[in-house]
Amino acid sequence: KQVQACSVVGYKYGTPTTLSSCSPFYDVKTSEMYAIDSNPSKLFKFDVRTGLTEYMWDRYTGVGGRLEALGCNLNDGYLYAWNESIMRLIKINPKDPSDTSGSIVEHPPMSIYPSGGTVNQGTYYLFNSTRSSILMEQGISAVIHSLKLDGESNAWKTLSLKGSQAMPHDISFYPKRNNVAYGIYFKDLVEVDLSEMKISRLATLDISGVDGYATSSFDSEGNLIVLYPEKNKLFKVDVSDYSVDELGYLTPYYQNEYLRSSYTDFAKCM
């Protein structure tokens, strides 16, 4: 949560010749998250601890089409979002959100309407529940399209998952387990295991006063932060014991700038 820099200039006979003065401690911002609201497309930054929401831009300031499925790539510090109107993945500079010059033109092998998106270890995942009766007859519950953001080739891969029909609106990878993501289906905690290629409904969470779809992302401490956009209400979920803490409501940066759309999607840059 805090960092400090110190340095040793050199050694002589095993003894440091010069030890510099250490810098002051600097706080690492662990509570900031980004969210995209697709009705119309608006980008927000908010603080989980305070609930304060900062409005950054909407689609009329340079980004056309409805954006959703937001993820953050730690390797380059950019946000990535799916533009449903032109079927492209675009990358957004959080320091200059109107800068989307780095659009990725390639698209998945079929037209899809994603439920959510996330980035894990330099790979973007576009998640959607299946609407194909053919796939459902094969027992496939959901499809994940993956794109390696840092590779030379921008070729999409398609993964089919089997298991529970509880399809979360959004998924986020758990920082403490490789290839395992979590999401919320109404009030149920759902696990997506890419190692076993299956979806499992784990538990019905003790959440009251909300309904509808939820979006979620893990914070720096491994807690799943969940937002129900229709009520603008935040919760914190421990995926190890399914306990829930109510965090309260998001506070608009200025009048009427809330996250209200059912297409809202989270991203955390940790």
C-alpha cells in the first residue's frame, strides 16, 4: 500500500560506501476503478473507499458506438473496450481518454454481443453466454474469445465452457488463482475455471435491496467489488468464504452522472 525508494551507491570490502537517504513513503492508490456505462457510452473513474465518481468522457467526445466489456492491461497501462457498433476492440489511454488511436481492427470469428470483458496477464477476454441452440445442445454454456494484446499476431481464440447455466454479466480474474475468474449472476457467485473449461455456481450471496445484473472486478487485496447499476450500490465479496460487506452508493461527480446502465462494466488497474 506504500512504497519507499532507497539506494546503495557501491561497496568496498563488503561495506556499503554510500547509502542514500530514503525517499518519503508514497501511497499506492489501490482503490481506484474504472467503469464504462453504455447507454450512451460514458467512462467513469471512481474510488471504492469514498464512492466518489469522476466523469471522464462520453461517446460524443471522440468515441463512436456503444462500448462495453472493459478491461485494463497492466503491461501497457491502457484500458480496452469492445465497440459493439463496429465490432472492434479499442484501446483507451486513461490519462487522455479521448485518445483511441490504437484501435485493434481484427474481430472474433463470429458476431457476438458480449456480457463482459476482462484482461489477465496481457490477454483480453470477451465473455458472452451462448444464444445458439446448437451450442446449448452440445452442453456449451458460454463462449470466451481471447486475444493476446502483447503478441505479434492479433488472432482471436475461442474457448467453449460447459457447466452451470448461471451466466454472470461480467467476469474478473482472481489475483490469487491462475486461470480462475468470478462473476455475479443476480445474487449468485459464479466461478469460471479456464483450466477445466467449466462454469460453476458456488453460492447465493447474502445481498439485499438490489436486483438485476451486476458488474464486478477484484481490488488489490483480492476482494470482488460488485456494483448493481440499477441501484447504484456497491458490495465487497470474499470469494473464499462468500461473506459480503455493503460499501454503500456511488456518489456522482456532478449532477446526474451515475452508472445506471445494465451494460456497465468494471476494470481495475492494479
